[in-house]
Amino acid sequence: MLQAESVDAFSEKIFSFIKQSESRISENTKYEKENMDGDDPDDKLDEEDLQVLKEENKNENELQLSLAEIIGILFKTHGDHC
């Protein structure tokens, strides 16, 4: 079992990872919106670019799901410290 300080540090790190992931998803979404209707054809996203952005966001969502599972385990095993 972990000590309370370790649980706190671990939880803070997990929430930091989730926040960073949310930021990356937001940046990808913003980039997609900004470059969908660009006047310059070189800046406009093609189908391959869109697919890459969607895959990156999918990976971020999977990361967040895994992090949520870790938080669930912490609650289950160290509920009094969470």
C-alpha cells in the first residue's frame, strides 16, 4: 500500500496528464477548424491530414480512459487518501 503523500503525488501527476491531453485535443480541434477553409490551398487540410488529427485525438481519448482506470484503482485501494 502507498502512503498518503505518495497517493497525493500520484494523483496530481495523473490529473496533470489528463489536463495536458485535453490541451492537445483542443489544439488539434482548433488547428482543424482554422485550416479547413483556408484561402491558400497549401494550408488547407487534405483527407490524410484530417485522418492524422482524428487518430491523434483517438489516442488521446484512449490515454484518458487508461488514466481514469488508474484513478479508479486508486479510489478502490486508497479511498481514504483520494
